[in-house]
Amino acid sequence: MANFSKSNVPQFSMDVYQNEYLPEGGREVNAIVTVSATGGGTVGNAVTAPHLYSPGQGPSAAVAIMVDCSGSMDYPPTKMRNARDATAAAIDTLRDGVYFSVIGGTHVAKEVYPGGGRLAVADAMTRGQAKQALRRLSAGGGTAIGTWLRLADRLLASADVAIRHGILLTDGRNEHESPEALKTTLDACAGRFTCDARGVGTDWEVSEVTGIASALLGTADIVADPAGLAADFTQMMEAAMGKEVADVSLRLWTPVGTTIRFVKQVAPTVADLTGRRTEAGPRTGDYPTGSWGDESRDYHVCVEVPPGGLGQEMLAVRVSLVIPETDGTVRNLGAQGLVRAMWTDDMTASTSINPQVAHYTGQAELAQAIQQGLDARKAGDIDGATAKLGRAVQLANVSGNSDTAKLLAKVVDVVDAVAGTVRLKAKVAEADEMTLETRSTKTVRVKK
């Protein structure tokens, strides 16, 4: 948590898209809230908080890179070499003044660089030393990802910085630790740092990697060919270096009698935030969104309001953005969105669905249909898989989600995209199926 001056934070803005008209007795209100941050990269007000700003012209940051060094990383031997090269590329992308460490992960976590329970500060010398240390990385041992994350958390917590971030690479299943132990670790690390997770090859568990990224508000992806790791690591580190402010929360206030049904991020990926609410005063709750740079995200807010009479109007939800201060208070970032409800007997007004709401409802259904279709396929339920993946093809077609449509076409033969008529392919490459599953939550935005 950092005590920012106002000039340290990007400018946030908020737009609300909804149909506020409800029929008589109607109770469900849906809105898409678009949050945008601009002006990132122009901060660096070192005068007010010098310890929070590094010489590299951005908020101070600490990054822990966790590299899988389990025995399976030797098969094929190029995998370990690619992982070393990717980590070196990520280290080269660190801006001067950023704190960093490299962790080697097996059934235990080891500090590869700098060691001694501390972080290094990025400059030409430490980058060179870190890349030398990478040569000592070798494969051998099991996999207990929770130990890697706990070491990363300890190291990142040792720096008084604005942004704390992890990058985690694994090639296998978390076999030397129970799912409960990993979940306990993720619960302990949530809110302390964000983390991007990558699976390399095809021997890892999609739900584990996406679960880590989801719990720690980061991204998840597959790098099916280890040769692609360096480009992916560079891109991830560039994104991390672009973050300007951490611990941003959506704050929702509701009037008496109103219930929040759900709060979901719907772009650029689908992520359900409903269960992450922390109470913040009477009828007020905060939903964590992680770190922000120059970017825009969309959220779907659904609430149930008390039924109103014809012509009556009410404020259903007030949405704002807050960040924590070091003294335990929060600062409001100024952006605000209002979600309203108005009861009418005009059938046309009350039955029309806002295009943004309709689009993202479809994107959320698309992600669910892919997951259910792949689960049915694995269980040998051909009819169920065909129906769900057919629906997914139909939804991807309607929304213009061409990336997902291409991934689906590697798993099914599309007979009619408009009708959602498909046939399951007899043979599917494991990498294609895992790519579809890992990227199923990636969405496209509404065409303006």
C-alpha cells in the first residue's frame, strides 16, 4: 500500500451503459460499467514520495520471477534452455530502479538471485549478475507451487514499493502439494501482489494455472511451444512495467432493500468478483481489481431492487473507485457511475436490452459453454460436448469474437456457424484443446 499524491495516479473515468426502464413489478437491473485509466507513464512525482519512485520514471515496483525447475523441465532439454532465455529477456525488460528476484521452483522454492532473503535493484550490473545466475538453473525434483508463491510473497513484502508483481512459469501439475494447501497459499497472497501465470508445453493443469492467475488478479496463458517463451515473458514484463497504481477497488453503494446479485469483469477477460467483496461501511462493499496502467476494462453489475410503482425512479447502485492509503483510510479516485431504475408501462422501453449488456451476457455464456463442452468431451459425453461447443461457435460468431472462433475450429468441424451446427473432430491436438480452455475467458469489446 502506498501513499500517493494526487499527481501520482492516472486519471480514471467511468461510463455506465444500461436500460434503466423496468416493467411494473420488475426488479432486476443490469449495467455495464466501463472504467478507463489514462495518463499512465506521465507520473513520477518523486518530490512528494521519493521512496515510491524509481529512476526509471515510473512508480516503484518489485517483481519476482518464479521458474519451474522440476525434473520434467528436462523433457525435452530445450525447455529448460528456453525458460532461462525467457527469464533473461524479462530481466532485460525491467526498468532501472525496480526491485527484483528470481526463484527456482521445485517441491521447494530456492532463491536463484540475488539470494539472502532480499531483492536486487535493477541496473546494468545486477541484470548481468542475474543472467549469470540463470546458468545455474537445472531441472530436478517435484512441483509444489505454493512454496514458490510464499517465497515470492516474503521477498516482495520486503520492499516499500507501489507495485508488487509475480510472473510464474510451470510445465507440470502441482503434484507435491494438496489442492487445499495451494488454495490456502493463494488466499494468503491475494491482495498482497498480482501474478501472471503461464503453462509451457501440455503436461500442466489448466485449472491450476488459471486458478492462480484468477486469485492473484493476473493473466493466464499457454505457451505450447517453449520457443515462444521469450516473446511472452518480454510482453508480460512490459505490461507489468506499465502499471501505475495498485490495489484499485470498485466500491458499490446500494440503497436500502437493494441486493447485489453479481459483479463480474467482462472485458478484456471474464472474471467473477462477486465472492471477493469486502464490507466498507453501511450498504457499501469493495471489489478488488488489481493494478492499473493505461487501460480500459468493463464490468457487469447486476442488482435486485425493491419493486416500484409506474413513473417511480430510483438510484440502484453508485459505483466509485478507491485505493488504500498507508494510514488505513482509502482515497476516492474521483470517477463515479450511477445505475438507475425507472418503472414504466411502455413495453418497448422496458423490454429492450442494452447492446452492451446483451453483448457481454453473450461473452460470459461463451466462456461457460466452452468450459462445459470441453468437460463433456473429456467425460466421453459426445452429444453434450457437441451441443455446448456448437452453442459456443454460435456465440463467437454473433459477437465477432474471431480469435475464439479460430480456436473452436481446431476442436470442432463447423457445419453452420450461424445455427451452431458442429461435429466434434475425431483427433484434436492436446495443445489446441488446452489453448481453447485457457483462453476461453478472453472477450471482445462491443463494436462502437
